Amino acid sequence: MGQVSVTPPQDQQPDIHPSPTDEVAELEAALERSLRVINHLEAALEQRAGDAGTESHQPVAIVGMSCRFPGGANDPAAFWDLLAGGREARAPMAADRWTGPGAPPLGHFLDRVPYGVDDRVFRLSPEEIRGLDPQQRLLLELAFEAFEDAGLPQGQLEGSRTGVFLGLEKADFIRAGLYSGDPERITPYTATGIAGSAAAGRISYLFDLRGPCLSLDAACASSLVAVDQACASLRRGDCTMALAGAVSLMLAPEPFTA
């Protein structure tokens, strides 16, 4: 069998290369598709920005409070009475706190110093409580009272997406153990008892709270920043409820004169 090859004339051969007109048309179509995608993405971003703006202005309800302030203001009602009455919260320096040269005559003192906490409520051993900074003991008490004031039993909080945002500044209690110079006063609970980072975590753990948890130090603005962070977390949906607050106790003479 033979093979026959037929070649059309040069002017009749098919043009396998697209013309410039076809290339322009393809580019225009590709640009149109890209433009549609860009418009879609811009619309989505604008929608997201609008939603974020709306969420950032959503009201946040305060459902429970607790506090300890000088002048006998051991709860929000007493603190309001102190402010509304314009009363002085200063008191003479107690003799069992600081005497001798340099001792100031007046100061602001709590009349309920949290040197102990109820181990039945917080499930802490006596040794752990002894190693716990009074500031952190106070935070435990106030957290319990705030939830109680909100009418939230502990069982209802367990496993909830509740965040904890705490401000701490002072670290005077470090002298009682870690820097006391007495190795016998250092226990397995000393480090966690004075660590500000453990304060929020301890509350989250003891109440079984599953939301964000952080401790911060913003000096005198610590409580304000803690509340701001809590509100932002609520609006982002990181948590459904938040505990926010701060503590600052001067337990040694040096902060009075620093």
C-alpha cells in the first residue's frame, strides 16, 4: 500500500497563530474577570468593616461588681456612699505596719486584709494559701463576690467561655519568700504565689473558665486597660462573658517612699 500526502497551496494553509485581535479580546476578558473578583473582594471587605464598626459600638452590660477600697468601702454600695458623701479615706499609720524614721503619719488602708482565704471554697491547701500573694488572695475573694453579685452560681460558670482580664502592678510579697533570705520560707508554691501571670490563670482554673485569660501591668491604668481588653474581647466574640479588674497593695515600707 502506498501513502499519499496532499499539501494545500500556501495561501490555503490554516492559520494556527491567533491574530492580534484575538489576543486583545482574551486580555480584555481576563481583565473583566479580574475586575469582577476585585469588586467582590472590596464589597466583602466593606461589609466586614461595617460589621466590625457595628460590633465595636455594641453595649456591654455590667451584671456584677465587687471591690475593696480604703475608708471601709468593702462593697460597691459602701464605695458609692464614700464618694457621694465626700468622706476622707485616709487614716493614721497603724503601729503594727510601720514605725520609726520615715514612717508617714497617714495612709490609705484596707480594713479587711486578705491574709487568708476559704480553702473550702477555692480548694487550695493551707501551704498554697500561705505562699499566695495577698493581692492574689484578694482577687480570688473579689472574683467570687462579683459572680455572686451577678447571681451566677459556680456550677453555671464551669466550662463557660468566660474571659479573665486582670491588672497587677506591685510585687512587695516577693520579700516574704523568694527574696526573704531564708530558704525555709521558699516552698513549691512560692513562684506561682507571687507571679502576676498566674493570677488570672488561677481564677480561670479554679472557676473552670474557658475564655481568654491574661494579666497585665499598665501601672495606674491597669484596671482601665483590663476593662478595655475585656470589652474588646467580648465584641470580637472571643468570650461570652468577662471578669475584669485590678489590684494594687503596698505591703512593704519602700513603695510609700519611692
